[in-house]
Amino acid sequence: MTAREMIDSLSGTLLCDDRILSVPERELLANLLQRTRTQSGSQENAAGEAITRAIGELIAERALGVLGESMTRQLLQQPLTSSSSFPNRNTPVIRAGAPPTPAPSPAPVPGSAPRPPNAAAIRAGTPPTPAPSPAPVPGSAPRPPNAAAIRAGTPPTPAPSPAPVPGSAPRPPNTWSATVSSQPRAGGVAVLEASEYVSAECVVLDEFLTSTELNALRQYVLEQEMRFQISEVLSPGVSGGAVDYEHRRSRVLMDLGGHERTIVDRLLTCLPRVLQKWGRDPFPISRVETQATASNHGDFFRCHSDNGVEVVATREITFVYFFHREPKQFSGGELRIYDSRRENDNYIPTANYRTIVPEQNKLVLFASGLSHEITPVDCPSGQFTDSRFTVNGWIHR
């Protein structure tokens, strides 16, 4: 096969890939090119050439991201001599997160109300996020009246926090202690230390639990429906949490009934390999914090970081484990992790982000200082059993 034939074959394959061009995009571009090429004037021909170049650049960028992820995944699946292997009975597949997507935030859920400006306490010196916010949806799962304090990050803000503040907080009730290494690097593994631009690095572990472990966790969570409580957010300078539907809507369960042991043990087995992929040294772990979250119709979490206030400043790595009933009864609820740049001693998110779509039995890890958000969930039934479920956790230095 000649080089030209190889290129034509690859082009035909990529053209059929919806990650490169969706069906509506292909139809639109085909009609547009056909209209320009039927014109005879030089001005129209120049327009056609400009369109062709622009399309070529777009396709090349998307194809590079798809191919780069595929090759990276294959490289990561190869054994590494400097780290131990995963347990044979359940081997999570490590792969990089999706390539950055230069797109705006998602549209609000139909029927949502516009977000009022400066709706809650925001980090000093940082403007509020003007994104729309979904209003409570009639018919959604009922919320118990009692709200529980949750250690889930700062109030939504368009800027990731600076490097973690020294000093640790009192140990919360649902934690798991462990140590990974005796040779920590100065500054731990926080990615927001000195760089002017920080990429939204993340690692995805597929097939994280065995089917037996997954079914047991799901059954336990469904049985605890009435113990789930309204999510709260932490504000700078405030010791406790507060309910703010403009920034976050979901329900949480702080007691995982022992299932956190299974998840944390598996995670710590994988952690040396994850740190090696990031090019960071192992570090001593003081504790691992966990909770379960149920997100139903219209639920979301605005842009925030997980270690921006002193009480949670020791969080180094955030992890999110996705699970739900089959077949999946919701859409949306994507995790978006933003690239960040330094501005006036703060890190603020750029327009680029990595998108993690909730998929069964998948776990994603990223630095707790990175700004991230959860897009609105669309769950037409409103039933608790159909919710987007996650086990959220934080590895503390």
C-alpha cells in the first residue's frame, strides 16, 4: 500500500468516527462545500479554499486528540518495571483523560432560572461566575429536611485556589489512614505550586471494582435512600457548611458501611502507578476521605476547587467513582476539569477543559487544586434509583 493509499484509508476511517465529526456536522459541511464549489467566480473559489483549510485544521486537531488518547492508553497498559502490578483478580485499566475541549459551559436545564449575580460568598478578589443555574425541578426526588455538613470543596468560583495552606483540619468521621512512601518531595504532589499554566491532568481507571463489589455497593446505597442529606458547600472563613442551591444541588451519604475500605485499598494499590504517570514522587498520606453522592434531575455543582479553604487545605488528590443502575436512566452530569493559568497569585480556569462522562465502574483522579464542575443531570423519571451515583473522595497529605 502506498503512502497516499494509507492516508486515504485513514481519512475514510476517521470520517466515520463521530468523535471527529458528528453526523449533523458532516451533513452541514458537505452542503456548504457543495454550494461553494458550484460557484464559478474567483471570490467563491477563495471562500471554498478557506473553508477547506478551516475544516482541515479542525479535523486534524480532533483526530490528534483521539489518536493520542488511544496510543497513550496502549502505552499505559504495558507493564512498568518500576511499579508493582495490579491484583490479577481485578486489574483497573489506567488511561489518560479526554483531550482538552475549548468549549463554553453547558446550557441550563430547561425550565431553569437565571443565576443572580454574586449569589454566595466567593473567594476574595475573584469575580462570581455568571453561568445560569437550574432551578429545583418539580417531581424530582424528595430532599430530607436535615442538611449534613459536607467536605466537598469551596463555593463555586471561576478560579482554582492557590497552593494548599499548611496545617491540617480535625479528622472527619469517614476517613481511612494509609501511607504510600517514606520519601516525600517538598510540596507534596499539588500541581498548583509555581507554574504559570497548569494542564487539567487526570487519570481514568476503568473496571475499577469487580462485578460483585459493584453490585454490593449499589445495593447498599439504594437501601440508604432516606439517610442521604442535602449537600452543602464551604465558604472561606466559615467553619461549617451552608446549603446554596445556586452553587450546588445533590444529596450525600457520609457512611459507606465499610465499602470505602474496598475502594480505598484498591485505589492505594494503583496510586504509585498514577503518580508515576504524572511524574510526581510518592508522599505520606494522613487520611483518605470518602462519601457517596446522588445526583438527580437538575442537580449540578458549579465550578470550584476542593482544597481552597483551610479546613480542607491538606487535600492533594481528588477521586470520583461512577456507578448507576443498568440501563442508564440519566444523561449529563459530566465532570469537567479545567486548565488553569496564574493571575495575581491565583489560578483561574481557562476556556479549555477535559470532560469525563459518567460511565459504569469508572474512577477518575486529579489534583484537588484544579477547578472543576459537574454539569446538570437530566433524569426524566426523578426516581432515586435512576440517579447518577458517585463515591467522592480526597487523599490528604
